[in-house]
Amino acid sequence: MNELIKAINELKKEKNAIILGHYYQKGEIQDIADYVGDSLALAQWAAKTKADIIVMCGVHFMGETAKVLCPEKKVLVPDMAAGCSLADSCPADKFAQFVKEHPGYTVISYVNTTAAVKAVTDVVVTSTNAKQIVESFPKDEKIIFGPDRNLGNYINSVTNRNMLLWDGACHVHEQFSVEKIVELKAQHPEALVLAHPECKSTVLKLADVVGSTAALLKYAVNHPENTYIVATESGILHEMQKKCPQTVFIPAPPNDSTCGCNECSFMRLNTLEKLYECLKNESPEITVDLDVAKKAVKPIQRMLEISAKLGL
């Protein structure tokens, strides 16, 4: 393991590469990454890096977002098969048809989408900035929000909007068990429930804090005296435990009775071995059609500009 880490760091220096890691990656990948963050932070870092090569340790749409923002840079991913069930739930051709059938609507798309979906979008959002970006539009603005119905329903509820929602979802956040969270609460009555807004509304009703991955981490860091039941992908517990070593974090389990925590199988495809091979061979490389990229970059840049103005 130490030899592998050393070899990766040497290749990174030799090739002027930067490693970006999502909070849902395995702990060893988070530890070797130059920057670890949620989707918004990774997009922000990709947009301003001076590296020649970006290695995106996350899933495919994150690599696409980096490529769209940095067309002149080489963007690599350790495993091209690391996809996203939420992005898959929103095929670009069907979403484009849906938009066409609703003229006069502003289109807001979650970052968990393909570049082709972003290309028919007015502004991209992440769970960190979705509420604030939606609120930046007039109250009577007609809005299509896709693809996550759970996040869309949550944003509707906290902004008093009536956005038209695409019917998509994340397989990880859909699978949290209400019954098992209730059982955990009974076993740990002092524990607070932290939940991501991609969870079903029945789970969010049990939550003490609802927020993006970064927001949940920040809350835990600011309140390390609490015990937490965490209802999001369990990879975040690595960073939570690093930042708050004395705090007890309990992963909320899915409906599957054989699992003690909820993991994204796509995120787990990335390994240190694949990261090494990826840097060594400069492959697999993310490519995005130029016409799609030209259209997709506008709503991503708009998100980054609004986020900067809002101090996010």
C-alpha cells in the first residue's frame, strides 16, 4: 500500500496532475487526493486548477463536468464504469423532449446529470446551492427541476415553490430504511439524524438536520459533542471521523437487511490500483462532444457565478 501511494504521488508530480476525490470515495482515495469535497467543491477546484491533468475520483458525470469546465486539460477517471443511477434515470433525449413540451419554463438541473442533459439546462445546481439558486428566481418563475424528485420535493417544500419535477432518484438515497432509522433512534435516543435531501420525504421527516454532504460534515464539525445517525452514502463517515475523532457516527442502513451501511457501488469501483494505472497510462480519458460541451458549460458557469455571489 505504501509503495503504491508513493508511486501515485511520484506520477502526479511528474505529470503535473491533480487528484480530486469525492466524499463518497473509499478512505484511502480520499487520503491521497489533493482536494476532497462534494460536487460543488470539485467543480470549483477543477475550474481554477493550473494542473495539466485532472484525475477525478468520483463518478462519470463529475469527470464530464471537469472536462466541460477545462476543455484544454486532460481529464481522467480511474474506472470509466463508475456511473450514477441518478444520472441514468434522466436520459438526455427524453429530458430534452420533456423540456420541449413545456415552453416558457426555466430549466434547473442537478449536477448529477450527463453533459448532454446540462446542454438543455439554464442553470445547474448542487445540493449545497439548490435552495439559494431556486430562490434567486422570481416567485412566479415557471421552473422544471430534474432529475432528482426527492431533492426537488424538498426544495419545493422549503422555498414554497411548485417546480415541475422530473421523476428520477439516486438508488443509494432511495434505499434508506425508515424502520431501521427509528430502531436506531430507540437504541440511541441522544443521537441526531443527519440526512441528505436526496432521501425520501419519510426519511427527511425523521432528520434533525437536512443538508448537502458538505453541510452535514460542517454541522458535525461544529457540534462534535453529539452522536449522529448519518443518512447519506457512508463514505462521508471517513472524513467525519477524521475531523471529529471523539464523535460517534452511526451509518443509517438501507432496506437490505444484510447491510449495515449504505454504499454507492459505482463510487466503490475506484481503487488505488486503478488510480495508479490511470495516471501511468493517462487513461481512461473523459471526452465530451464539442457542441454539447459549448452548451453545457454555460449553465455550469452560471452556477459557479451565482454560488460565488452568494458566498457558497
